[in-house]
Amino acid sequence: MLPSYRTLDELLGTYARLKALGIAPVLAVNEGAQTAFYYEDPDRNSIELNVSNFNAFEENWTSIKHTQTSPDFANRPLGVDIDQFIAAREADASPWEIHKRVWTNEFASANPYNPLSLL
């Protein structure tokens, strides 16, 4: 079972708590359906912490439809700049507004994640 959060703020709070302990995610993504942080221990075991981007929003489409039909999802580079993401939330941007801004590449990571690094 993946540790899922009810709200974006809960997920960001855990990120801030872990960051203060010197623990940083190896990958932070907004995959459309969810926002997730992936962590790895020294033995390369990984854990995903996430929140659904669709749970609390009155949108016409669901996360399943998004992952099945969105050309943006199919071509999405992995990674977001977490500090910019958090700064937007601290500036009172709503979680849904942040989600939409991520998909315009506003928070694009300077170093997009290469999934081949997992091999």
C-alpha cells in the first residue's frame, strides 16, 4: 500500500519535515493524477508518498481518463522543482492552480529525472 495523503498540504508538510532531517526525494512529480515524492534508502528500496490531484476537485474528468487519454501525460517529462512548487503554495495558490501550473512547465526541474537510473 502506498502512503497517500488527503491533501497537498499534508504531503508538503511531510516533505518539509523530512527535508529538515536531511532526507530528500530522488524524484518529485506531478503526474496529472497525483503529485508524488519518491524516496530511496541506502539499499535502494523506494517509497512513494502521494496525494491525488482529483480527490477534492470538481473537475469533469477523472484521473483514470487523464492517464488513458491525455497526450500531455504520455509526453510528460518527469520532475518538478519542489522549492518553486512550495513557494507557490505558500503564496496561497490553490492545489488545483498549482497542478495546472505544473502542466505548463512552470515548475519544470532543471534536471529532469531519467527513469533509466532505476535500472
